[in-house]
Amino acid sequence: MSGYKIHLLAYGLFAWIITSALIKLGFAIKPGAEFLISILVGLVYCLLPDIDTPSSKMREYVDKVLLFSCLACILAFALGLRDYSLLYASALAVAFMYALWYTRHRGIFHTWYAGVVLSLPWWFFSPLYSLFALIGFLSHLIVDGKML
């Protein structure tokens, strides 16, 4: 099993190669905020497949973010923001955290189609974000030997 540092390094290599190829093919990729955000999104996604491992860095961060979000939604509801979607969001966060305990390592989160599905929502913000999310996700699978 590769450590998170290897996944970060591999993502950097793949992102550099693909960015260089796109520039040579004539795609206008300019350094700036959009490109920087794309790289950062890819960094997150290169660790995302290991969300199914309780001891992984990604799982640790996701658990904290989901727990904080859940508590913030409940607190906002309790303090007078009587929007029931806050309670639904908090229930969804708890359900997702609970479901993660029943996923097996290198299961559904270690497939190329999970990468496509999870990176697709970024397309609505920028196609570049979606591309780098997919590059990050697939680089993880390649390093783990799941894409060969």
C-alpha cells in the first residue's frame, strides 16, 4: 500500500505531464487563480480513494469536516434558523460517516467510475477543476495498480 506522500508526488508528476501536453496541443492554460484552484482540487482528489480506510489522512479530514458540518447545522437550527434542510444535511452527514465504516478498502472508491462520478460536479464551476480532480483520482488508482 502506497503512503499519502507517494500519492501526492505521483499526482504532481501526472498533473505536470498532462498540463504540458495540453499546452503543447494549443489549449490555453494560464497561470492564475483558476489554475491554482484546479491543482488544489486535484491534490484533494489524489487522496480521496483512501476515504474507505479508517487510518488514512483523507478519512481523518473527512470525518472532522462532516462532524463539524453536522454540529454547525444542528447549532444553526437550534439558534433560530428554522430551516429543516439543515437537519436533513446533518442527518446525511451522519449517514455518510456511518456508511464509511462498512466500505472495504479498495472497493467502490478505488474504481475509475467513482473518479468520474466524484469529479463531475466540479464541471459546473470549471471544466479545469473537473479535469484536475479526475487526474488526481486516477493517479491514485494508477499508483495502487488498479488502472493497469
